[in-house]
Amino acid sequence: MRQTNETKNVQVLVLSLIDSFLEDYFEQVSLPVQKFIRQMLFGIIKSRSVIVQRIAVSLCEKISLKKCCDRLYRHLLKCSVLHELLMDAQIKAVSTIINFDTGIIIDLSDVNKPGATKMQGLDYVWDGSKSTKDLGYFTLQASVCHYTNPRDIKLLYSDIFSLKMESTSENTKILDLIHAVIVNTNNNGIFIMDRGMDRGIILKDLIENDVSFIIRGDDRHLEYEGKSMPYRDIANMMQLDHKVKSKKKTFAVGVVPVKFIMPNDEASKNQRKQKADLFLVVALEPGHGYVYYLCRFRNKYSPQEMVSLVVRYYGLRWSIEEVHRQVKDDLNWEKIQLLNYWSLKNMNALLWTAASFIYNKISKDIVYLIKIYSHRLIYRNATKEKGKLMAYRLTSLISDLLSNIDPRRILKKRKGKPSPRCKEGDQICLYF
């Protein structure tokens, strides 16, 4: 990349953005750990890798490569709770933009490590590409989005975990994340979850905490008109008298009130089970089968508003899938390899901190960057490119910009105002 005056201005801007971005993450960590986090963010984006040796090479330190790697390994192992501090700070930072109608998309996934045998805490996870179980780790992610601007995605949380290493369960992990978001947002937002998460323990907790949610149904009995019946039987009795268009598809949709029979815990197992009022939204695309959504809202909506909200919001689930694909392709998430389990968790948190810098911080200056690097960010024209995910191109651009910066500058606190850029009120039809 040519070192023009504009490029130098953008590099100064990127460095100032790194400073302001990391302020939220430095409240509870020491100065040596702050230096380590800065270097890792710089190295992960510059090298576009989570391999420690490649990150060390990108730092261009005067010491030997072995000593640099040893130092990075030592920090990854020493800071045993670094992943918790980073993700707690990220939740607090992103929670400020979560309103009552913001979608909080939660996704359970996995990282496959079929060739790994000595990494700690390996579990058998489902490999979708092979339709078999293989060695790997479970992952839990959350992102934030609003259906009116589906390309404006903010990363909220990521964790990689082993059930046997942490003596935990998927339900506990999901509920811990939900509770952290509830506390930091004052119970704002609408949680959106996929099939398999309509489990009794999760539904009961969401209802007791007065949470708004949309969960795609799988195989559950609900009470409808005084009788307990599965989703399909309820759908066959419903009138799908609403039309909703989402992602260029038209759905026939209906909604009915149902009751969910909450399970009792061990302390109240002999007591009468409580019932909670929910809504079942059923959507049908011509030529396809029923899709079921179990939902609850703190705000009141008319039937038409509710079905439109549910179908449009669940359509946002593709956003986190696209984020996963981009992080795997551009930052090589699945190539993560550390023998120590807690080092692995810390590296995952650092990776998602680096990715959050792209999604949550750099994306705010996309208009300014397009003006300077239109040849890198716009391949055709603004109208045709509307709706394209810019993260792929933006990650490549920022990586190239950091490649021309002396890594030692990343450790220096810069003073003064950043380079001029677009005003916050500027609009453009390209969505990040």
C-alpha cells in the first residue's frame, strides 16, 4: 500500500480508534496486560491469524522470535481470567446501544479439531459438513442487530468451552450470558434463539426474568384451548390470516395465545406446576412446511405487528452465521491451536476483541474510508452494492494499513485530535 498523505492520516485515525476502543477493556487489568492486549489486537488483525508464531512475526520485535513467542504464551497462560474480563467489558460497551426492540442473537456452534489429540478439554462435537461427531470445542456467540438495518452488526460475546473441563452444561452457559446482558441493559432487547433452545429450563428462566424473546420451536407440547398438544397439531387448527414479506419471500402467518407449563425444580417438585402465557407464531412459505416461533414480549403489539416483528427478526439469524463465516475465513478462527485450555479461551476472547474492533468501531467510519479507498471497498457502485457485507473488504484494508505501521507505535498513547472524517450524521446506502 502506497504511503500517501491520505494513507498516513487514516493510519493515525486507526491508531486513535484502537486507543479509544481499548479504554473499555482496560478498567480491571494491569499495565503489562494492557500492553499484551494491544499487541494481540494489532497482531491478530495484521497477520489475520490466531497462530502465536505468526502473531509474533507481525510484531517485528528486536528480540528473537522464540523469546517473543514465549512471552505471548506466558501471558496467555498467566491471565487465567482474561477471557472473562474481556467479554464482560465487551457486553458493558455494547449494552449502551441495546434498546427495547434491539435483536440479541444467540447462537450455539462449535470449532472442529479432528487432527488434535493433545489439546486439553476436547469434546465430541457435531461436524455439519461430514454429518458425524468429531473432536472439537463448543462455542457460544451473541451479536446485536436491528431488523431495520440488518447489516449493522455489533459483536456482543464469544466463548469457547469444554463441558467436562468446566463441569458445566450448555444451559448454564446460555443462561449466564442472558443474565449478564439483562443486568447490563436493564432488561432491554429481544433475545433471538434457534431450534433446540426452547428447553424447559431456559424458557422458565426467561419468563421469570420478564425477558422478551423469540425462539424457533422444535418439538414441544403446549397447552392450547385447554389441551396439551405439539406444535404441528396447533398449527393445523390455526388460521394463517396474515401476510409477511421477508427477504423477498412471502409467508402466510398466524398467531395464537398458548400456555407453557413450567417445570418444577428439585425444591418444588411436589408442588402444582405453574403456567405461563406465551404466543405461538406459525409461518408457512408456499411449497414448504410450517415454521414455529415461541415468543413473549414485554411491550404490547397487535397480531399483525407481532407476526411481522417475529418473522423479520428471526430473519436476522443469518447475520451471525455470516459473521462466523467471515471470522473463520479472514481471521482463521478454526485454526486456533493451543495445548492449554485456559490459553485457548483467552486467545478466543482476544480474537473476538479484534473482530469487534472491526465490527463495532471501524464500521462507524465506513463512509470516510469509502471516500479514500473506494477502489478497495466498492467494486461496482453504491446502488448495486447495497446490502453487501463490508467486513471482508474492511478487514483486508485494516490489515494492510497496520502492516505499514511500526508495531511499537501501537504501545504509545497518542494525544490530539484524530484525522478528519465523516460526520456522525452522514448517511450512505452501504451497510456494514
